[in-house]
Amino acid sequence: MRHVQGRARRAGAALAAVMTWAGLLVGAAGCTSGSGGTGSGIGEALGKPPAPEDVIRVTPDDASKGVRPQTRLSVRVPDGRLETVKVVRSQDAQETPVPGRISGDGSTWKPDEDRLALAAKYTVDVVAVDGRGRRNARHTTFTTYVPEERFIGYVAPENRSVVGTGMIVSLEFNREITDRAAVERAVSVTAKPATEIRPHWFGKDRLDFRPEHYWKPGTRVTVDLALRDVEGAPGVYGLQRKTVTFTVGRSQVSLVDAAERTMQVRRDGVLLATVPITAGAPKTPTYNGKMVITEMLDVTRMNSRTVGFGGEYDIPDVPHAIRLTSSGTFLHGNYWTAGRTFGRANVSHGCVGLRDVKGGGSETPAGWFFDRSLIGDVVEVVRSKDKKVAPDNGLGGWNMGWDAWKAGSAVK
């Protein structure tokens, strides 16, 4: 009997153990089933919070690389609300906070910027409360696309310069621009006192800005370039984010009369002097029209081969050289022509010559005019037997009517 009873007790204990484990399994299965399949099973039943990526969703994904600029950065919580979102952009060894806003219901955050910056690292730190009132934090990073091709714009005039009233703001790009509207929108030119300033494209690599009439003396002009990451052509992105300022000095406009062979120099509307000149000879006349001083050289070399005249001249030390066009028209000192020629005959190859001495004299007509000139001053030539200078030859934009100038904008 003892033997039979012992076996019965052992059998009962084994059955109890089996029922205990079955109960635990049923209980565990019940927790999993009760979570609707979205919880973390036994871990959640024991109070363990869900994974941060389940509570806080960040786009682009954590550790993403080469993210394109049009990708939209966003943060959201499927259930609960966002408490804080901090996004920092690291670019060119500088860290910049990325501003953005949490929606009214607290479920989403979006940046104020429409596009991501190129060649940058973004760091996203989020704190949120889930649907059960538990706080969660998430930290993610991603890096953006690094383009192989970039473009920049070379700006005239120079930053912080003082210029004449005829100065035209000119940007020359190192690559052809196919999306001219996008680039134009990224450039702002403003003035104090305020005046209407309009852009005009010359081809695919040059963008100029000017008002309807010459600037008023004392005007302060600001050029803001927000070209960084602007796609100017397929796969070619801008590199610059910079500001250039300049001030308009006094007004000086000089009138060259090729038929009279004189130049009248007026400062703020007052005649300073009438200077004898020699303009282009009959076979090589000087352009007519308004030309803007873009370069001033104490001395330069002039070789006829560089402007398409063959080997007619090569002068290594031309004094007081003032550039008027990109094609090679200068107003310069001339020491190799007899003094009696000035005011009497036109003998140059298209330039405007003023009497000077070898090495350049400060008291000669050329030296006097050079010392009183600024980049941006206007020299207008009339009554020459040549055509009018092209608007894109140097800063010749003043030779274009205002309506035609405005029509050259890419933004309609």
C-alpha cells in the first residue's frame, strides 16, 4: 500500500507542475494577444517601455547617407505628443540650429526650411510622451548628398567699395546656368534709399542688376547671394552664401565727342573741364554709347594681337589706362603721339587717348582725369562713325531701354 500511495503522490505533483506551466503560458499568450500584436509581449507586461523608434518616427532614417536635398525632414508620433524637437545642422565646421514647429495637436514637427542643405550632417534629438503617458527620447543623425559639381558667381563691384553712379551689379558664373529662375530668386539687390532694381540675363552665365536711371550719390547697395545648394543646372549646385555692399560716391559723367575730339567732364552736373582727345581713326572708330569704367591701371601693356588687329602695335607701358569695355576699349594716356594731334585728329585703334608723358604725369590731361575717376563712372561717346556698344560688352547695360532690360529677367 505504501508503494502504491507514493506513486500516486508523485503523479499528482507532476500533474500540478504541468498545469502550473500551462497557466503561465496561457497568461503570457493572453498578454501578447491583449496588446493587439503591437506591444513587446512579456517585456511590456513586465513594464518595459517600447523601443524609441516605435514611439518617435524620424525621416530620413537614422544613419542615412547621401540624402537628397528635396527629401523632407519630419518628426512624428503615432500615439502621444511631442515635447521637444532639437535639430542641428553641421556644415563647413559650423553648427546651426534648424528652426521648425510642432503641430497644434503635438503629433508632428516640420522644419521652416523647404530643402535640406548639401554636404551637411543633421542631428535630431526628440523627447515625446507616448499614449500611456511615458516619456521617450530619441537621437538620430543623417548626412546629405555631397555634389561633385558646384558653381559660384563672381561679383562686381568689390565689397565695401565706393563707386560711380553708373555702376552695374554684375555676376559672372563659372558654369552655365540652365535654371536661371532658381538662381535669380537666390540673388537679392537692395538699396538705401530704396529704388527699383531689376535683373537682366546675358546668356547662361551672366546676371546684371541696375536701376532705371543712374544711382543717386550716397546710395548704399547690398547684394545678398543665397546660392548655397541652389541647383543651377542638373547636378550642379551653388556654393556661396555671402553679402557684398558698396556705396555710390559723387556723380561723374564724361561726354566724348568724337567729331569735336573733346571730352567734357561733369561732376554732379557741373562742368569741370573740357579736355582734348584723340578717338578712333576712320578705319578703326570708337564705339558710340555709354560705357562704365570697370578697371583702372597705372600702367599696362597693349598688344594689338589681343584685340584682333594683327601686329600693328605693342606698347609695354601705356600709362593711366582706364578700361571701358571687355573687348578692349580703353581711355588711356598717350605719350607716343605728337601733342598737337589731341583735339585735332582721330588716330587711335578705337580707344580714347589723352595727352600724357612716358611713365605717366600727374599734371597731364590723362593724369588729371585718372586721379578724379572711380570704378563705375560713365564715359559716353557720341558722333563716332561706329555702332553703339553692345549692352553686354563691359557694363554697357545703360544702352538698353528700361522695358527691354526688365524683359531680360527669368522670373516672370
